[in-house]
Amino acid sequence: MTPASIFRDPRVEDLIERGRRRSRLSLATRIDRVRSKAWHIAQCAVAAGVAWAIAHDLLGHAAPFFAPIVAVICLGMTYEQRLRRVAEVTVGVALGVAIADAFVGLAGTGAWQISVVVLAAMTVALLLDAGLLLVMQAAVQSIVVTVLVPAPGQAFMRWWDAVIGGAVALVFAAVVPSAPLRRPRHQAARVARRIAVLLRDAAVSAQDGDVDRAAEVLSRARETDELIRELQGAADEGMSVIASSPFRRSDGHSVRTMASVVEPLDRALRSTRVLVRRVSIAAYHHADIPPAFPEVWDDLADAVDILARAWSENRSAEFARPALQAVGDRCAALTPGEYHTTVLLAQTRMLVVDLLELSGLEHEDASTTFPPEA
């Protein structure tokens, strides 16, 4: 086989084409990642320049490299815990500089001196119950002071540069776009839509009795943990924005509301996974599932879509409550039969209760949809 004929082989051509598709997808993913972090990058870049200008041009510090460094570290690539980062970096710099400056004055500089000051700085930081960032900053600054022995009075100047960088970061942290405040709603809607898709797929699997399809739906259901982690991250980020930006306090109620749905939405997603697993087991055992069950799941999926739409449109989750209650009434009218049917009915009712709680009902009120004898 000649080299030219290798590339005409259908298997090789298919492999090359798949590589091209994956490369395009990978490039698109990387571009989307840059776009999603464009605001953070711009903030860090401008804040670094402003911090240097204030320390060097306005206050006359000779080489205030800590000012832009601290500004960038404090802003970071996430909105979460910016205030804490400012405090930890500032205190960490002060601690590291103080320990190293005192030790270098007594023992000079060198390899063993670096080891001692790092040991001392990290130990003291941990004894103060510091966070990871403060501990690392204390260690880093102690190394810098030990290696680059400052002129008299310059050790304090480095801490002052860090304060300037932290102050600049605080100002820039107050300027936040609305995107991180909308993200929790959009992420919650995404989770709800995934629940709806799983319910419809479970309904089709139950109607067809297709074991392979049911197993494939179950496999996709087990891959949903990342959705909740992303929702939790979005909620935490939104709460951090509210805490750090005085210009976004008016959005506090909306963000806190979405933060409060993370746990019940996680329960609803888990209940959906259990239901999908029970459908897969029933299909494997060729159990007879009454047609009313898939119909209820389809109706429940429609109601969950309404819930997702309410979140996407910045409306109250109560908007979906009538549809959820209607499905609950239908579900309450279903009667248990053989083992698989009884288990599926119980799990469906549990899921309806979880979803009614998401619409704003308390657990006791949601549970009354299904009387004990139902």
C-alpha cells in the first residue's frame, strides 16, 4: 500500500474527518470560554494598570510591582469571595513582610533563611486560622523579602503597595455586569429542561419496552450531577456579586430566591434519576406498565417546561404551579398494581411533591396532593 493510497482508505478518511470535527468543536469551546471570561480579563488588565499608575505615578513608589499583582489576584477569574480575597491578600502580605523583615535583619539572607521564614510565615498564618490564599501570600511575600532584601523602610512600602492593589480591586469589583445575576436563573432553567427531557424519554421507553433505549436514558440521567454543580456555582457567584457591589443590591431578592432553589432542584433531579432507573428495571424485566403512566410523565414534562420558562423569563415559579397540581391530581387518581407499577407510582408522586416545592409550596402543603390512602 502506497502512502497516497492510505489516505484514500475509507477508515482513514473517516478518522481524519472525525479529527477535524473534534478540532472545530474544541476550538469553538475554547473561544466560548474566552468570551465568557472577557469581562474578568478586561477588569484585571485595566485594574493592574490603574494600580501601578496610582502607586508609581501618583504616590512616587519606585517599583510597586505588588500593586498590580494584588489587584489581579483579588479580582481573579470569578466573582466569588472577592472581598475575602482582598482581606486575605492584604493580611498575608503584611504577615510575610513582617516575619521576613525581622528575620533577615537578624540572620541575613540565604537558602536556610528562606526555609525558616517560609516555615514561620505559613505556621503563623495557619495558627491564625487563615484561608489558603492568606497562607500562600504570607509564604510568597516572606520569600520575596528574604531574596530581595529591601532598603530601610521599603518593606512597609511593599505592604502599602498591596493595600493600593486591594483598594483598586475593591473599586473594580463593584462594577459588575448583569450576566452573573441572570446566570442562576438560566442554569436552573437548564436543569429543569433536562428533567423534562428525561421524563419524556422515560415515557417512550416505558411505552416501547425497549431495554437498550431505557439503559441509554439511564446513562444520560447519571451524567446530570455537573448541572447541579454549575447551578451551585452560579448561585454562589450571584450572592458574591450582591455582597461586593453596592450597585447590585436591588437584585438581591431575585438572586437569593434562585440560591434557595438549588437544594430542592437537586432533590427533584435525583428523584427523576430514580424514576428513570425504575423504568429501566421494569423494561429489563418486561414488566407491563399501564399506558396512563407514560401519559402522566409526558404531562409532567410539559409542566416542568413551564417552570423552566418561568425561570428563563424572570418570572415567579408559581407560574408553573397550576400545571404541576393538575398532573398531581392525575397522578393521585392512578392506582397501584403489581410490584413495578407500585414502585413507579410512588416515585412519580415523590417527584411531583419535589416539583411543587419548587413552585413555592411548603413540603406539608405539597404532600397533601396525595392523601395517605392514595
